[in-house]
Amino acid sequence: MAAKAPRRRRENPKNVKKFKKKVCYFCREKIDHIDYKDAAVLRKYMSDRAKIRARRVTGNCTQHQRQVAIAIRNAREMALLPYVGQG
């Protein structure tokens, strides 16, 4: 007879961390168009290795995350942002 798997402990509600939901910056500021020429804003959505940050990290909504990704790709093509980070 196989041994039973140990039961997982139930979390104490007092010890569970509550997190604050991130709000899309572009929705909050009512920005409808993301410009590829605005490298300062786009750099906030890139890692130090020049990778595009995920939606769950940045807090963007789906629509704006797609627009950010396209704007970053265009800015890379125009040599405003790097393809690969330092390192």
C-alpha cells in the first residue's frame, strides 16, 4: 500500500499578505496613443537586459501592453532603444 502524501497546512488569515492591484498607467492618465519616440516612458517597461517586462510586472492592461511592446520594437528599429542590454 502506497503512503499518503502529507497534508498541506491551511494558511492563517492573519499571516496572508494582501497585495495592491496595479493599475494601468496609460488608463489612469487617459493616454490613448503610445509614441515610440518617447524613449523615457518606454524604458520603464524594459528590464536592465533590455527585455520587455511582462504585463503582470508592469500592471498594464492588455491593450496598452500590446501598444507598449509595438512601440518598443519600433524604437529599437529606429535605434532609440537597445536590442540587448549591457552584460
